[in-house]
Amino acid sequence: MSFYTRHTWRWVILLICLSLAFLGLLFRFVQLTVIDRSFLLKQGDARSQRMIERPALRGMITDRGHYPLAITTRVASIWVDPQAFVANTDNLNTLSSLLGDSTVVLQKRLKKNNSKEFVYLKRHLSPQLSKKVMALHLPGVHSLNEYRRYYPEADVTAQLIGFTNIDNQGQEGLELAYNESLKGIPGKEKVSKDGVGHVIALLGIVRAEEPGKDLELSIDHRIQYLAYRYLADAVTQVNAAAGSVIVLDVKTGEVLAMANVPSYNPNQTVDTRIDSLRNRCVTDTFEPGSTTKAISLANVLAQGKYTPDSIIDTNPGWMVLNGHVVRDPEGNDGVINMTTVLVKSSNVGTAKLTLTTPPNSLWELLHKMGYGQLTGSGFPGEVKGSLPLHKWSDFTLATLSFGYGLSATPLQVANAYATIARGGIKMPVSLVKLQHPPQGERVMDAKIASQVKMMLEAVVDQAAVKAQVPGYRVFGKTGTVRMLASNGKGYDEKRHIAFFAGGAPASNPRLIVMVVLQDPKKGYYSAQILAPVFSQIMGGALRVLDVAPDKSVSDVAPDKRSPDVVPDKRAPDVASDKRVLDITPHKVDNKD
């Protein structure tokens, strides 16, 4: 028997095995490429394809002239997959030198998140630095495109604009108030990644991102800057704890400037003091003191019994009401007319006149003027102050007439004076540029508003002469009140809040400026420390807006032109608005 004959069965078995193997491979090939193709493609895609978010561009915030106040810049963030990254000494040292974090910090971060697939190493780097990191080609290290907010005016507009967090979400100010419209809608795109997580192909945009809407404010950045600058100088000069300033457009109710000191840099919020974050113009309240007298006298005029020239006897300079003494602290003003009551800021005169009116009438007018209510600004955290309604005794009504027993924000006081300036028409306050200003609501007779404005002009001409602005007729009122004691019992005799509210030009009012200084250490008389600040801000703002003068420069009082001349000590705000309660009898002193 030959060799081939003896081993034929082995060849047959071999051929059968090879044939079966070939058929098996052929079947598997058909199965993978035809039968299970759809399933396997889905499984492959699930492991290599990813949906990634495309961040939306946050809307820009500008002033009324489109000057940028908040813009968005492109940045890159570095992240790592701890399971793919080799955390040896060389890699950690290299990353540490570029990212600015120590190797110890990087090690702790990676160790803490070693079970995760995504950990930020450093966020919001410049694109140039991100490229240097990615050029290292370290396994597991990736870059992510993001956006960061930038504020060109920094501390000048800080409390007004606010800021965003690291995820570009509004946290304070108008960034928070308008976050939904500013933030936009992120997009989505499908990408294919390789085994180490690098994007190797863009497979398509599932949803395009929608950029946020731009926000055009009512602010004029030029007026904002000069208001902040002069306020900061004043706070430094008198060593005040804080200060606020508001510039309102009488014609529209728009806020042209709103600034606070101390401030902060919203581009770098690390170590920022909490008390510097709040917008004191809308969050801080105080008893408005003698600024209320203008409204009190308007209420008196509305009864039809008096005119600005009506005579009032304030002798002997004090009066007793329900066991309390109300007095004019600087002495007896004697027999004066109603305008002089406002010029001298007479508590006795204001109280006597108010007690001739129906008890609820002053409260009703204050309420109509906006006290105890929100201004309509829409600013987050704005408070409405308080205007409690009492069963009016002579004493409580008297104290209300010169600004005690209620509280208001600087913005509320500014808006009340804007109402007087526009002839008794109240408008809501707007922080956004208006295309069509509202018509407003009449809350005071036009004739009475005009009379009060003339009386306030006399205050500036005869008493607060440092508030005068060369070339313009100015009207306004000083005020100084004692701060509440830290123990909540009564007032602190050594701490004050000084303020000044006024407008110009008086012949056709365009602007209202309200300035506040809290707890000044070097003097607290408003006519001395605040009237000059008011004059600087008002004068600068009128020039920026190119408002025509309505007064000859030669008509400005000598005291205004010569800083060496000291005003009469009986000027309306030579002392503080305050209520001092003695045991027997009680008395109220309100000086300003």
C-alpha cells in the first residue's frame, strides 16, 4: 500500500477541517458585515462618537452710546482624564510650569478624582497658553473652548453691572437681572474621538448655539466716570465709610449714572469685600430728613391756604407736641415766610404748617411720590424702604414732615426730586435705554411743583451756595441725619449720613443728582462736604450733555467763586437732622 493511499483519510479530514474553518470565517464575515452590521456600527459609534456642547456667546452690555461695559472674550480650559493621564514626575512638572499650580496641588486633584473621566486642571487660560499645553501631546490632557466676561470700566460700574461666575452665569447686578436674555442657548455638535479622547472628526452640528441678546443701558459712561471719580475723591477727603451717587434724566426717568464707593474690580473678584458688592443706591435706606421738607411744603401749598410768601411765626424756636419738644437747634428764626422756612430748614415752621393740613394728606403725597415702593428699576435686591401709616398724633405728623418715621433709598429720593423737576409728573426709573419714554403719572399740581422748585432754588442761592454751578440756575436741598446706634437703641451722636438732592437748569430741568456720604469722619455738614461734590458732578454732566446755560456766570454767589469764604453758620445744613429724646420733656432736634 502506497504512502498516499495509507494517509488519504487524513487528507480528507484536513480538507474538511479547512473547509469548515473557511465556511465559519465566511459566515462570521457575513454576520459582521451584513447581518449584525447596523448593531455593530451603533456600538462602535457609542464608543467613539460624542455629543459635546458648544458654548453660546453671552450678550454684550453697553451704555446708551454703545460703549462696551461688559464683553465676552474667548478663552480655553484644560481638562484631563485621570485614567488616561500618566501622572509621573516629568508630566506633572511640565504641567505645573505652564498652569501655575504646584505639582502637589495637581497630584491631589488627580488623586481625588481618579475614578472620573473629566477633571478641570485650569480654566479660562489664554488661547496662546492653551496651545502650549496641547503641544506637549500628553495622553489624557485636552483643551475646551469657553468664554470669559471682561469689564472695561472695572470698579467704575462694578455694583451696577455686577459680574458672572466661572461658568458665565450672572451673579450680581444687571448681569444677574438680565441673565436669561444675556446668556444665550448653548449648541450641540457630534464628534468622533480616538482611543485617547482626541477629536478626530466633526460629524455635524446637532443644534447651533444662539448668542445672547445685547443689553443697552441708560448709563452714559462719561457721566458715570466723572460721578464715580468725584465721589471717590469726596469719600477720601472726609474719610467716609461709603458713598453713593445717582444722576437721573428728568425728561425720561433714565439713570445716567449710578456709582458707589468702596468698589471692587469685577475682573478679579478674589478677596473682594462683601460690603463692596452691594449697590447702595438701591439697597441702603436712611431717614431722608430735611429733603422731605420740600414735599411737606408742597402738601401745605396744595391745601390752598398758603403761598411761598405766607408768613409763619416760629417763635420762640421750639414747640411742645404730645410731651415732646420740637426745636430749631440753631436758635429762633422768628417771623419768616414759607420760602425762608425751607431755606433755614426750620423744623418748627415745617411742623406748624403741616399741622394745618389733613392728617393723612402728607402720607398720601409721599406715597404718590414713590416712598415705600419700588422705583421700577428692576435691579435685583432693590428695597422699597418704609412709609408706615399711623394714627397721627401731632408729634408723629411733625416728625414725618421733616423726614423721620420713614426710610428711603437714595434712588427713591432722587426720583421724588425728579418728579418735582418735571412739574409734578412721576415716572418709573429705568436702567435700560428707552426708545419711547412713558408719559408718567401726575401726582402733584404743576403750579405747586413750580413753586417748590423756586423755593429749592432759593435754598441753593442763599444757603447751600457751594452747590451752585456756574452758568446754571440750580435748585436742591441738603440733609444730614444721625445713624442708628449699633445697639439698636436711639441714634449715635458721632455718626452721620449726609446727602444732597438737587437739579439743574432750574428754568428747564434736565438732570437730578443725588449724593450720599455715610459716616464721614472729617465733618458732616452737607453744605460743606457734599454741596461741592454735587456742583462738580452736575456741572460736568451738563457739559457732557451740552445743556444750554440759563444763568450768567457773574450771577454766581461770591462764596461759590471763592473757596476761602465760609458760608453763614445759619445755613440750612450746618448741623445734623436728628431726633434727640430727653426724659422730661421729650424734644426733637432736626438740624441741617
